[in-house]
Amino acid sequence: MDSTDQPNMTLGAYGDASAQDNNQISASHFQENGNAPVQTVPHYHLPPSAAQYHQRHHEDQPVMNLQPQPALTPRFHFLHDLPAHDYVLPAGGPINVTMVEIIAILPNWFRNRNIALRFQNNGINAGIHLAILQEYRHLNLTTLIEFERAREQLSSQYRKTMRDMIVGWTKAKHQAPGDWNKSNMLVNDFLPEAARQPGYVAPPSIPFKHLTFGLKKLPEGHDAADLTRALDFCLNNQKTNEHGQGIDFMFPDDLQDILNYIGRTVIINAHTDPHAIRRYGDIVKAAHSAKVTKLAEQRQQKKVTEQQATANAYQNHVQRFQAQARPQYTFGDPGHRQLDVQYAAMQPTGMGNPVRYDSPQAYPNGYTYQQGDGFGMPYAHNLHQPPFIQQEAAAAVASQLGTQPAGPSPSDFPEIPDVCRMPDLERNGSNGAPTLDEENIQNDVDQLFTMEDMADFLAPHQDIDFFGLGLPPKYAKYSPLQILRDCTEGDDEIDNGDLARASRWARGYEVIDFTVSDVDWVINMLDTADGEPTE
């Protein structure tokens, strides 16, 4: 073949070559060769005058299916309603697909061992995976709890797939092999899990445009490589059949032929997985920082409100206590409260001076007179006298007894025999009882137990809290400063305890060292806080 037989192809938007209107892909080529590799573009033998593929007009372009996924339900499994795309790719030239393309366009490929191992060796986590999905796909996740459930399911799937290869695998302890090539983006050797099973039958091919279902947009910039470019080409072009009618390119059958025609992506470092992880890791950090700041402000505001409420309640309690501590006496019938006022100006009569008289049987039970500002509440039962009134009564009795002359107390007991008497103590006037005074008692108590001794005794049983109550550690297995993501409870995917949930959540934010002391805050955030999705 001389140069005049070769189609005129120049580098365009797709890389090495771009189709011109008079240089088009023949439908007979796809029918005759099937998935056979195409070595060079000139093998198409396109006649320069016949248009053999259909160029879509603007009104012909397919519209992406923008319908969101079904809303989460208690039994919803994240992404399980999307196709698995369990295809073995056609043989041929290199196919470089970015991490973002796989997650966005082929969202269930990460369940396969080849892809999961590649992503984990390059440093992905469930938080970054979810951020990429949120950037390019309709997820219909509207609350923080729904996002957390989706992230946990992604994390659980990675753990399940990796443990099929490595017994006891954990994200926290994973390390890539020393000879691992983080720049490798080839998917030519991709083998779906279904193909590992006996009797595997490849699913039917699908039109390329079906890969756009559920997408917000195609990957762009350094997120895009061979798969995006082939998909974009298929959205704007068709191949023709033997009748000259335009038909859709099929995935994966036509992938190699399309890339041979439009050219392959020139890969640079920005396309590789570590750079994509760094880009979306920064997005996750920024979003997390904003949410933590917002929640911290809400928490601080709640704390201030609670402290103010506590202070108000304490002040009200003090005022009620002071009011109740005033002396209360039984007074007369409520209907005669103003007797003293009405008769205050009357002259004394022969009846003598009036004397206040208490008759509990004559007045309603519980009616009290409050010394000071007015009357107390009717029917407010006073079960006990105020303490200082009892003290005054006791002092009055003691004073009265002190003024009475001492004398023999009458009793029916016989005299104490001489053999039982203690003359020394009787001469000292103690009547046989040890002499105690306030100074001796206080000295004895000081010798037995000082306030410092009491503080040392109580210290091991106390924790810092606002109400003075001793609080034992909630998770005795760990120190409060234990890094939360390293707790082994998070490895058990069926453990829905607070510590396990918080540990799995913390593993999505490895840049922040959450500790066991943060468990209650994390669980409260997951259970009660609603967050808007970060677009």
C-alpha cells in the first residue's frame, strides 16, 4: 500500500489521530474482524469519498440518564443496583484507565481483586472513594447518616475482597510491596470475579452510551484517560451497518478499534492513582474540616446554653431554699387574717391583752403562717421544723434544766453495790463516764483522718466532671488517648457497637487522630446530625 491509499488522519482532540469527514470507520471492518486487534490505522482502507460512519448532529446526541438511584432503605446495599460489567476486555494495545474513570464509569469494578489490590496499594480509602463517586455520579445521599452508611459499605467491601487474598487483612496495617509500580494504570489483564468461576459466560455487550447512565458528567482533566475519550467519541459518532445505517459502538467489543482510531492517551504523573488520591484527599479534608468546625460550633453553643440553664436552675433552687428556710408558725383561720389590723386601734377592754392561741383542730390542716413577708401557701404540709428552730428549743430546755437545783433523780433501780463502784472517778465528779470536750474530740478526729488523707483516698475513684460524680472509664480495654482507628473492634464488619462504628468512621479520616475519648462525640454526630452533601 502506498501513501495515497492511506486515509489522511491528523492529531485532533483525541490524541494521535482524529477522524475527518472523508476518513471514517467501516462497519464491515467490525463485522469481519470482530474483536481482532487492529495494528495500524491505515488497515481501515477507508475510501476517501464515502462517508461510512454517521456524525451525530447536536439534536441526535444521546441524553445522559440523570435519574438518581433509589433512596436508601434499611436493607439497601450501596451500588448493588448498578451493572457489574463483568467483561473480559478485548486483546490489543494498552488500555490506560484512571482510578477516577473506574470508580465513576464502572462503579462495581472495585469489588474485583485486581482493582481492589491496585487501589489499596496506591493508598485509597473509603472516604476518598465516596468523594469521587459524589463528584461524578448521582447518589441520592442527603444526610450525614446516609453518607456514613455508604462509606461503611465501601470500606466493608474492600475489607472482604482483600481478605479473600490476604487472611486477616486490615486497612491500618496494609503496606504495598516494595516493587509495586504506582504509575501502572493498565487494565488489559483485568479479570472479573465471575470469570474465575467455572462455566463463566461473558454477558452481552452493551452500547457505549449506556456507561453514562447515572453520571453527572464525564471525567475531565487528569481524571480522564482512554475510557473517557472512547466514551466521548461514541457519544458523538456511530458506526454504520451494511445498509449504511448508523448503529452504536458496543462496549467492550469496539474499545480497541476506537482507541486505535482516535489514538491513546499520553499518560503523565497527574493521571496516576497517587495524584488522584491526593487531589480528592484534599477535598475530603476541606469538607471534613468544615463539618467539624460547624459541629464544634454547635456543640459549644449547646454547652453554653446548658451551662446557662444549669446556672438558672441553681439560682432558682437557692431562692426556693432560702424562702423555705424561714420560720413558719401555725396561725389562725384564713378568714381572720386581718384581725390584728382591724382591731389594732381599739382600746383595751377588761378581757385583758389578747394572746395568740394555736388550735390545730380548728384550722385547715397544713395552713401555715410564714414569719416575714405575708402568709405561706395553704395546704403546704410542713413535715419537719426548720433545723434552727429545733436547736432553739433544745437550747431553751437545756437552759431551764441548768437553772434547776440538782437533786437525786427518782428511780426504781437498787443502789449500786460498793464492789462495783469506782471511787477515783466518783471523786473527780465524772460519775464513771469518760470526760469528753470539743477540743479533745477534734484532736482525735484530726489524728485519725485529715482532709488530705480523705482527698488521697478518693482520688483514684474520681474523674473530672461538672457534677462532682466519679466516672469510671467507659471503655476499660483502651486508654482514652488510644487512636480510634486502630481499635480492633472496627475490623468486625458485623459489630455495630459504638466503639466499632466510631473506629470504622475514624479510618476514613486518617489525617486526624481521633481517640477513644471522642467516641461519644462521633456517635452523637452520626446519630443526630444531618449534613448537606458536598458538591
